[in-house]
Amino acid sequence: MTTRSCLSIVLAAGLGTRMKSDLPKVMHEIGGLPMVGHVLKVLKQAGSDRISVVTGPDMPQLEELVYRLAPTARCYVQHDRLGTAHAALSAKPALEIEADDVVVVFGDTPLVTASTIMKVRQALQSGADVAVLGFRSANPFGYGRLLIKDGQLTAIREEKDASEEERKITVCNSGIMGFAGQHALSLMEAIGNENAKNEFYLTDAVEVANARGLKVVAVTGSETETQGINTRLQLASCEADFQKRMRMDALEKGCTLVAPHTVFFSHDTNLEPGVTVEQNVVFAAGVKVAKGAKIRAFSHLEGATVGADSIVGPYARLRPGAVLGSDTRVGNFVEVKNATFGSGAKANHLSYIGDASVGSKSNIGAGTITCNYDGYLKHRTEVGAGSFVGSNSTLVAPIKLGNGAFVSAGSVITNDVSRDSLVFGRSKQIEKTGRAKKLREKLQAEKDSKA
Ligand code: UD1
Ligand code: CA
């Protein structure tokens, strides 16, 4: 990691008209994280010590998001959308404090990695005054093209301004540009708007720098990383690429994915090496799974922690606040919300366990329901360690079961149960010997008399 200081500017003022959405474009999510969140994360990893984000005048929710995700970032508003150079200059107060490196990135390019940003910074460190991240594309339509001569990048031509010949070039501009801090502001201020869209193009910094005899280079990245999102179709295909990346990461770190293409990750899914994930599993935000655990087919997890060697599913649903200790079992059609399971605890079939704690080695029988909500307030259920809750029990919260309690099947439990007690909360069984036979005879006679 370099010790050079780095100011990063994220351009995010565009309306994203092509998305046909009320939401600012960069707030659309990839892997459950807004695009701009991916960019902010990567800039921090790439050693940016100052981050500026340029937003539109009508995007208070975007500013709020930026400050939540990166409290030390600064937002600047671009009042008129006059192009990418104009956008970068909206952060002029930040540019006036000189940094060694200035990196400009687009908020709509979420898959770029820190090591690629570092490549741009390394080019600056090695003496380039401007470094542009380019990529090769079989379908370059819509991207700016890089005009390179003898290793020097001489210009970037936008699709609309390019000649027939220039449009044949397949090396494209990703939008990520590095500037030597001492030149950044003056290059941007020298850019004009004589082009097809009458916009101030940041890409024109390349020609301005050439005219000044500065060193301008292109650095190459991959198309997958540098894809820009302008439409919903591109958003969906970017999501697919992100999922592929997450699956590769999981496999490489030593997790088993039985059918990788059927497992869906959130940007923050944290699987330890040695986790097994079966087919058709969805990880929503905030899931952590410890080594040796197995997530079986068709399970959905969100905001949940799964302890080592536990088995979840098939068909389990872990909702936010589900914290399973080691060696636990949560089986089919069991929903757990805001509840802890001590090590070795089990709920194997058809249950709802919400706002609860289940002590270690306790067994929750099939069909057990915690009644945690009375229509107004949520209440807690505490099941002590080593307890046994019989099938189809209803635990009406607030309620506490002491360690080693034994609840008989089909009970409705409304009062606390002391430790090691056996409790019945169901009506007594009544048996009338021979009465079934008599009843059948009576009913048959009635039926016959009507025939
Ligand atoms: C831009 C590049 C193009 C490159 C492509 C890569 C320019 C002139 N063109 O084209 O060379 O190949 O990205 O994806 O730079 N923005 C503002 N304010 C503005 C205009 C844009 O903040 O006034 C922001 C947008 O929010 C977006 C980014 O700048 O995040 C790029 O703008 P966009 O309109 O998407 O540019 P492209 O046409 O994709
Ligand atoms: Ca774009």
C-alpha cells in the first residue's frame, strides 16, 4: 500500500433516466448494497483518505445514504448537470486541498475492485500525470473509445463524437481516471464543451494534458469489473456477475457449494471455510455462518448467525436476530426470529420461535409456537437449558421455562414453569369404553330409516 495521499471523487449526480426510476441511479442495489456503497467500500480499501461524492440537487436520500455508509465522506451538489467534468468540479473545495493522487470514479460502476484502483494509483506513482482505466469490449457501443499512440493516450472519444474509424476501436473508457494532484484542478478547469452534447466531458482532460506535454497513460482492467450501469438490463446482468464473483470467493476460501449457480449471496455474506451450502439457498443481508455448518436446500437466511457444525434446513427460515450456537439443528419449515439457540439446541420441524432464547441441548418439538405478539407489544420466551418442549405446544409470552423443564405435547403454557418440572397444559383425556361402537350403530340406524 502506498503512503501517497489520495482524494477520490465519486460522480453520482446523474438522474439515471434510462433506469426509468424515481430512485437516484446509484442507489439501485447489487447484492443488496446500493451501487454507490460498493464504490465507497472499494475506495476505502484502495487507500483513499478523503472521499467526495457529487450528488444531484434533488437527492437528499442519496446524501443521507453516503453519510451513513461513509461518515467521513463529503457530499457536494452539482446544481446543473453539465457533464462529468462539471460534476467533478462541483467538488472544487476538495480539489483545492492538494492530494498526491486524485481518483475520479463513477457511482454507476459497482464491480470495480480495490486492486484495479490501485493499478491506476500505481501508474500515477510511476510518473503518469493522468491515468485512465480502460478495458477491451467486443461490444463497445456507447462507451468512450481510447485513442492510444506509442503508449501515450492521446484522446478519449465519446460514441456520439467519434468518426467511423474511431468507432471501430474496442478499447473503452471505464470512467475511472487518476490525476496527479498538482494538475487535477487546472486540467479540469481547462475543459470546454464543444461536442455533440455540449457537455463538459471529463474525458477531455486527456487532450488538455497532451497539449500541455504531460504524460497520459491507459491502464487495462476487465470488462466485468468496469461495466457501467445505465439500464435495468445492465443492472440485472451486473447482479449476475456479482453473484458469480461471490460464489467463486466462497469456493476459493474452502466452502462447498453443491450447485453454486443456485446460491444467492448478499454483499456481506460471511461464510467460514468448511461451510457446506446445498441447492437453492438465499443469503440476504447480514448472515454469518461458522465452519462445519451445513445450510441445506431451499433455506432463506437474513441477519442471522449460524454456529459451527450446525445444520439448518432444508426449508428453514432464519430471520434477523436469529443466533444459533454450535451444533444446533433448525429443520424444515422452522422460522426463527430474534432468538438465540444455545449449543446443541434443536427445533427440527414446523415451528415459529420468535423473541426467544432456547437453552443449550433443549429440544423444541414439532409444531411448537412462541406467541410473542399480542397485537400491541412483543414479549419474550425463555426456555432453559436441557428442556423438552413436546410437539404442538404453544408458549404464550412473556414466559419462562426453567432448566430441565418438560412440557407435555399439545400444551398451551401461560404460566412460568420451574426447573425440572413436568407440565401439562391441555385438557384431560376422557375415555368411554365401547361407546364408539354404540354411536356407529345409532348413526347407521338413522341413516337406514331415511332411505
Ligand atoms: C461515461 C464516459 C464514457 C465511458 C462511460 C463508462 C464521459 C463524458 N463519458 O459515459 O467515456 O465510456 O462513462 O461507463 O465521461 N454524472 C454526473 N453529472 C453529470 C453527468 C454525469 O454526476 O453532469 C455522473 C453520473 O451520475 C454517472 C457518471 O457521471 O455516475 C457517468 O455519467 P453517464 O451519463 O452514465 O456517462 P456515460 O454516458 O455512461
Ligand atoms: Ca454510465
